[in-house]
Amino acid sequence: MNHIELGKVGEDYAANYLSRKGFQIVDRNYRFGKLEIDIICTHENKLVFIEVKTRNSIALGSPYLSVTPHKQRQIIKVSNRYIIENNRTEEVRFDIVSIIYNSKKQELEHIVDAFYPIA
């Protein structure tokens, strides 16, 4: 499985997990220019933007470590566009779903409030 296929499998795995946990998915793969947010949902009266990172091993470290400050700024930029475009008024939260997915192991870590928008 190449990295694009692995990413799609990971996003589906994350979406199923979130749905089982009571999250209402409102959008997936929302794009603004070349930037994208993987999953947008509501949970406990909040609008939650979720970045999904999937790897087939931890050889390069936990997947969530690739959500750098630069990547966080990109996610915040796209989320601002989404909020304006869709007239959303809820409080916002940014989560990361970090997944190790291979034939021997499927491990998911959900990091709530993984980062905060910086003014």
C-alpha cells in the first residue's frame, strides 16, 4: 500500500472511530487552495477540526509528531476559511488522530486540544 492509500485507510479508520465516539462528521477533505483539513465534525457543541496522520510503523516516530507548527498554521488558515464560508459560530477545537496501521497492528491515539490557534 502506498502512502496515499495508507492515508485514505487511516482517514476512514479515524472517521469510524470518531462516529462511534459520538462525533458528528460534517465534512471530510475540505480544501482551500492546496491546503486541506481531513475531518471536520461537531462534538459537545464544538466545531472540531481533525488532522489525521497515519504511518505503517513508528520507525520515524509517532505520526502526530509530523503536525509541526507550520502544519498547525496551515490547518488554522483553512479552518478560518471554513468558518467564514459556512457561517459557523461554535467554539473551535483542533484535534489530531495519530494512527499506526499495518497487517499486524491497528493503533489509534486521539489527541484532544492538540494545539491552539495563535493570534
